[in-house]
Amino acid sequence: MGDSHLACWDSHMRVYQEVVDNPAIETALILEDDIDFDWNIEAKVARARAAIGDRPWDAFYLGHCGDSVGELRFAVDLKANLYHGDTSACTHGYAVSKQGLQTSYFFIKGRSYAHYNQYHWTPYPYIFKRVFS
């Protein structure tokens, strides 16, 4: 991986640290410069948030990239096109909760970039494994 991947990894880690350290922040929306929004993303996110309701969540992935999206066994709400995530290969756009980061970030931050990189360059094993508590 090149310097750009390392810089991106570092920026995500800095966001995680800020969310964990700042009592005023409960969630963070992480968008990379190469994200490509669907034309009706606002309506889709609103439907997904309504489907989540008050249930606690760890990560909310805006889209899919190498995930098992569409498999009925992972469906949370078909009308909202909302699925439990089991893997992902991209981090273009996602939201994280403080709750999710408090359990995953402390494990991730002790890892080197080389170790982190072996997990397809995403925090999947620690964050995306359990999208909803």
C-alpha cells in the first residue's frame, strides 16, 4: 500500500480518537473524497434510520463494496434496504457510534498499519462485524 492509503488509514484513526475522547460527540460521519452518492441518498438514509429506530448501533455503512448486501439472511428491513453487514472492502462513507468505537477502537489502535492492512484496509473485523447490538 502506498502513502495515500496510509494517510487515509491515519485520518480514520484520528476521527475514531476524537469521537472516543470528546464527550460531546456521539456519532461521526466519515466521508472519503471518492465517495459517490446515489441521487436519492437522503431518502434512503432516512428509511434506514427509521428502521433502526432507537436500537443501539456500532456502524452504519452508506453503500456496499464487496459486502453480502441483498442476501435475505442479512436483511433487517427490506423496505429500507437495510442489512446487517458481514464484511466490506471499502470505507468511502460510513457512520460510527461512540458505543461501537469504544469496543473496537481500543483494539484497532494498538495494531500497526501492516496488521490493519491485512484486513482489507477496513476496520471490518472490529466494527462491521456487528452493525447492530
